[in-house]
Amino acid sequence: MRDLLAESGSIYVHCDWHVNALVRMAMDEVFGPENFLNQIAWYYRRWNIAGSMFARNHDTILFYAKKKGRHRFNQLYIPKSAKSSAQGKSWKSIIGEDGIRRSILTDEPTKGVPMPDMWDISMINPVGHERTGYPTQKPEALLERAITASSVEGDLVADFFCGSGTTLAVAEKLGRRWLGCDLGRWGVHVSRKRLLDIKDCKPFEILNLGKYERQHWQGATFTKRRNTPLTERALYEYLTFILRLYGANPIPGLAHVHGRKGNALVHIGAVDAPVTIDDIQSAVEECVHLKAHELHVLGWEWEMGLGGRSDLRQGGLMQRVARDRGVKLRLLYIPREVMEQQAIDRGDVRFFELAYMDVKTERIRGKRRTVRLALQDFVIPSPELIPDEVRQKVNSWSDYIDYWAVDWDFQHDSFMQGWVAYRTRRDRSLPVVSAEHTYDQRGDFRILVKVVDVFGNDTSQAVDITVR
């Protein structure tokens, strides 16, 4: 983070009493003690149970500059009291002839008292409009104070553990550019909906971990041993690592099958490329040769052609092809949580099967070049992974959908959201039929539909149309 900061940049690090001393030492080591600016106490009121200790009512925010003296800082002030403001007067401190400091009420304008390092900002009300349900969410007022003090409009603000997106939302409202990162898929999704809820929010893009990032992770995670070539050894350790997290055992010596879980064989997609139809067909053929009747394919990304659908409730196109060869096929995402050691240690890594959707397009009579799009069905093939408390609340397939959006002219690069609908804490309804678009000209177009389910998993399907 220090390397990414501008020369005029600064950093705020929040922690509580458990590790504030350790974090202070780490910050001194990275930034240098000479660049320490403030230790801010974030004071909040809460009910406390009487006990043998003083009530804990504050956290610590460590405030450092990249280069002290060159850092941007906008002095903040405690607002004037409502009484003096209403009178058009303000309090001013003076020293009299006798050398005693006194406060007098004056007509001279003042901004108020300079902001101290004790920030009295309440926790978010459990039923407040601002609350997203994210466990470590901070009040917007806290971030507003830091962003206002250390940046101006147009500056770039970054939060590398953005959680539910509080920093991003505040930066957007204050006219700053922003960058947010998080490994948790649900945190990214909550941040997206929170930003979309901001009136006149500027366009933004969501970028997933791609092959470059995974290659970097692979190289950093798996090291060379003895005289084995790095690429060969890294590939072996990558496969073994993913198999272990999936609860499978390695099977050496085969071309397309890498492991076994119970009676099922397992194929793992490459770290830097999507799983293709050819990859799946080759693994299926190897299963047939080995007289195995079940195959699990794990992948980071999937070839677009896999979106072809047959009998939706029986799986997709490739499931039908495998079934014809006597093989039960399951396609599962490798979750990005495998790149987070804490998630691995907690056992939070879960492999979800690819979901399937049925999309219908139709022309609207009397409206030239206008297309209406509707979701017809959405299937999550892993009912055993759905918690009982969720399953009891599901009355329709659409209850599994939290968000869906449409790119009306997908160019095989960034997803450009042309229409969107999503649930909020205030409005749990979700339209599934109302997407309409009028094209400016005739031609062939690819529509990409993206769905995010209630578990934070993305599912996409492409539809090709010709507009005459």
C-alpha cells in the first residue's frame, strides 16, 4: 500500500485494543516513525455490562503520511454550537491585559474549533438505513472525516479490504475517484449494490481475479524444490493443493483426470485459462476408458459455449453429452477464497456448481428494433449446499436470485451494464421480466445476462440476436 500511495498521500489503519501496539510497530517499520501523524481514538457509545474492567468504548486509527510535510491535509473543525450560530455570533478566545485567557462572543466569523484526535462517532443503528448487514461495517461518518481531511475532489481513494463498500460509497458521494478490493465474493456484491443505490453514481467496473493474478499467486505459493523444473513442480503442487481443498486424492499418470473423490474422478482446469468444451470431452472420454461413471470438473473460468442449454432441470448441454456416454458430470467453480489463507484455515472454502438459467427474448410489436428479455428459470444444482433456513424461505426459483443485469451489446471484454434489477434490505422484490432495449441500428448483437445468486456466485448466459 505504501508503494501505491502518491507522494502527497496518507493512510488510515483501524484496529482495536488487541493489536494496536503491534500494528503501530509494523507501521513504524514500513512508513518510518518520522511519518507518523496522529493516533486517533474512535469513541462510540454502547451499553456495557458492569464488571472488573473499565468499559471498552473506543478503537484506534493510526494516521501516517507517505512523506510528512508533503502530505495533503485539509483542516477540519468542530461545528459551531447551534445557539451561537443562530445568533450570527461565535466564541473567540483572547488573552487580556492581565494575561488571563477568556472566551468572548463576537460577530467575527469562525469555522469552529479545530478537530481533535478524539472522534465521537456512534456505531450504526441495527435497523438504520445505512446498515448493510456486513459484520465489520463502519459508519459512513467515520470514513467521511478521513477522506475529507486527506483528499480533494478528483483524488483517488483506495480501500484494499473494502468489505461492504463504505469507503467506496463515501468517496463516490464526495466526488473522489476510488478503488476497492476484497476477496469475499459477497462483500464485492454488497458493495456493487450499495454504489448502484447512490443517486447519479458514476460508471464503475468490477474486475475479477484473472489469469495474471492467479499465475502470480501460483508462483508465489508453490516454490521450486531440488532439481525439479519449476513449471512442472508448480503444476503438480497446484493440482495437489486444489484437490486437497476439494477433499480429493491425486491420481498421477493420467492425461486429463487428476484425482478421485469417492467414486468420482476429478479434472482441474488450468490456473491461467478457462475450461473448454474440449477439456471436458477429453476428461469424459478418459472416464469412459477407466470405466468410471462420475466426473467432477473444477474450473476458475468457463468457455462461453458452455452456456448452451438442453433440459435445464437436468443440467446443461455438456451434462447431456456426458450422460450419453454413461458419465454423470458436475461442473464446479474453484472459489477465489482458495487464495486467502484465513479462509482456508477456517474451512470456509466451498465449491459451488455452475447454476443454469433460461432466458427468453422477444420482439415488441409496433416498436422498431426493440427487444424484451425475461428470465424463465434459474437452477442451482447443489441443493445439499443450501442451508435449511434458506431453503425454507424459497417459494420460487427467482427467490435464489439477488441481482441480475444485461449487457445488450457484449463485446467479449468488460460487462457494460445496460439494465439492472436487485434486491435491497428495504425492498426484497425483484422483477424478472422487465428488461427492454431499443437498438439504434440494425445488425447482429450478443446479449450477455449476468445473475448473482443469494450466495454471491455469478452466472452468465449469452444470447445472440439479429435486429432487422
